[in-house]
Amino acid sequence: MSIPTLFDWFAGMTLAQWVAFSLAGNSMILGASAMLCACVARRCRERPLFAHQQPITRGDVVLAVVATLLNSLVAVVGWLLWQRGWVQITHPAWWRSAVDVVIFLIAMDLGMYVFHRLAHHPWIYPWLHARHHTHVSVNAISLFVLHPFEVLGFGALMLSVMMLVPLSGTAVLAYLTLNVLFGTLGHAGVEPFPEWWSRNVLLREIGSSSFHAGHHQHPASNFGFYTKIRDRLLGTLK
Ligand SMILES: [Zn+2]
Ligand SMILES: [Zn+2]
């Protein structure tokens, strides 16, 4: 199935069908992320980033399920905005889709850095972001252990970018995949990227697993997600 045909299929669904599709899709993303996390942690166990693994608590599971439900809600809101013309999805040539992926990543990287630093403000941190940092090391579902407002904030930021910039459907799917991959690897508790990446002038700017692990160990540094550029420029890189 081509990407435009896939989006035609999405557009032809009823609201009830899209709600069911979003719930199924986001549940699969939660399962796939947890499995990938466990696989990477086992495969790269000789390069651990933490002395111990964070135990998975009942509270973690509840928050991960709530995050999955809220991510589905964001997908439903996004679909409705698209159906009503507030979000525009294009199907340009491959090179334009590649440019759109970069635009989407740069915009989200900036927005997430700003919101993450705000989330560490003493007035906001205790009630919003402290729960994520109860994970002083990480487990397979740490990515989803977030306050519900954090999940909705990420969704609102993403939908805002999509309302401002018409993006390629391929780029949107690629961005969503990359976002889950970065989030999963960032909470894998091991470093799967080869050591020579850190010596390459371009690759070393990518937000590696040890980069986000560093944020869990030292919450006053490493606020970025996909790149280290903003932390490097603003003096918060550890
Ligand atoms: Zn984290
Ligand atoms: Zn944080």
C-alpha cells in the first residue's frame, strides 16, 4: 500500500473506526517500545548506563496505560483537525518528504527543549515532571511514565506544528517512528550506539541513550531529546 493510499484509507474511516484504530495502534506502540527496550538492554548489556534497573511498579503500569489512552486521544484530535482542514497533509516528491522530516524534527526538538526546561522550574517540577524523575535509573516503560499533562502537552505541541506547517504524510509517519525510537533508546539503560559515533562531529550531536540517561542521573542537564545542539549552545550539556 502506498502512503497516499494509506492516508486515503485513514480519511475514509468513521470517527468510531479511527478511535478504535488509534487505541489499537497506540497499544501496539507501547508493547513494541517495551519489547525493543528489553531486547536492546539484553543485547547491549555489556555497555550499561546505570548500576541497577528501575523496578516496574503498579503505578508505572497505570501511568503507561493512561499515556497510551491520551496518545490515542491526541491521534483522534489530529484526525479531526485534518478532516476539518486545520491540518494539511501533502504527498510531495521523496526529497521534499525528507526535508519535511528535518523540519518536523527541528521544530519539535526546539519546542520540547523549551517545555522540558520549563517543566524543571521549581514551581512546575513537583506536580508535573517529578514523577518521571522518580526513575533515577530506567525500565522498559519509563518513556510512558509521565504526568497526563506532559502527554497532552507533547501532543498539543506536535499538533500545533502540524497546523502551522503543511507536512508530507511520509514525513509525519517517519517522525512518529523516529520519536518512539529516540524515546525508547533514551530509556533503554544501555548505549547501543557505537563508540565511534561520539567522535564524529555530526553524529555526536544526535541525542544518544547515554545523553538522556545523563538527564535521569543529573536532572539539571541534558534537556534535549533528538539532538544535543540546544544543550551545547545553552550550556546545559553534561
Ligand atoms: Zn526520561
Ligand atoms: Zn526532566
